[in-house]
Amino acid sequence: RRSTEVLHPLAPGNAHLVLAPCAGKFLACRIPAMLRGAKVQEGDLLGAVQMTSGEEEQVVAPLEGVVEQVFVEGDGMVEKGQPLFQVVHPKQ
């Protein structure tokens, strides 16, 4: 399943947090440190969160931009709403 609850504005400007859509184990599609500095397009897969039921919620880039910060370790446990990544949208 794709999550729709992932975008949270940090402050006025172009920086946004990508939040965990649910509690569970974060499964990175790449080593999270390798995502830092990566250019992403809206809908690009960043990882998934596996719930205790075994179901997975995909974590996708909610907008075009650059991953400036990574707040999660690969295969680490996360809580719903926990910041995973910071994506900065190019200035308009």
C-alpha cells in the first residue's frame, strides 16, 4: 500500500519532512545514508514500514526535490508520524 500521510511542512519555504505512515520496522529501498543528496521525483519509493501484521506501507517522495537529511537507520523501528527524511523542493 502507498501511504498518503507523509508530507509535513517544516516551515515556510521549501523544506518538508517525510513522516512514517505507521509504526513498525522501516525497510529501506537503499542504504538510508545513500539517499542523502539524492534527487527524487514525486512518487519515488524511499522505503516501506512493515507493521507487526506483516503488511507494508510504502514511503514515497511526496514531491520533487533533494533528500537533505535522513533521520532513520536502515531496518530500524519507527513510530507513526516519526520524521524519516527531509526533502527540499527546488525554489519556484
